[in-house]
Amino acid sequence: MLKSDVVSVMEIERTIYEYPWTAGNFNDCLESGYQCDILIFTNEIIGYAVQMKILDEVHLLNVSVAKNFQNIGVGRFFLDNLIAESKKIELKKMVLEVRRSNSPALCLYDSLGFSEIGIRKNYYPNRNGREDAIIMGATL
């Protein structure tokens, strides 16, 4: 991901999340040297991921797929590639947070070998106030 990609990333972010990241969040991640990837199909950004590497672990901060490319295996493809790249550079563990209410993502992560390792109470904003995040981890 380049700074020039943030406009396209934000278009996706706003359409799939009620409480999206801001352009500033993405720009800060780029400036901080986080691993920021985009997934392109026919010259169009259809997905993106932001990862923070800490020693031999990687924290997946954001992984998203455009609405019209969801539920057809694109997310699995993207995650498989992110995991493979992490293994190549000998990272040992991947950790992420996911909304308790995000059943499709929970099923996907479970099928990729992630398991629940904790809860972050009131982590995500929602219409009724706050929602817990399930912390998931996988050994790579």
C-alpha cells in the first residue's frame, strides 16, 4: 500500500464498516513502517491488510475485502497469502482481534487454525455503546 492507495482503501473501508478507520489511521500505519498490503483484481483494489510485527509475532490490525468480493473465497485467499509471507520471514505467531458479532470472520479464522486466546472488553464501538473483541491467535 502506498499513500496514494489510501483514497481507494477508504472507499472500501467506509462501505463495509459502520465505524471505519480514518485516512489518518492508514497514513500513520504507513509512516510507522507497518506492513500495509493491498489486494488488486483487474487494476482495482479489492482488499487490504495492516500488520504490525513485534519480535517473532505479527499482529493483524486490519484485514478487509470489498463488499462485492466477500463470501467467495477472497478473504481466505488473502489471509492464506499473509500467513505464508509471515512464515517466510520466520514469524512464529499471528494475533488479531475480531468483533464478537462477526460470525463469518470468526468461522474463517477458526478454519485457518486460529483459536480464542482472550477477550478485550468493550473494544469496538457499536450502536449500543461498545462490543467485546475476541482475541485470536495462530501458531505459524
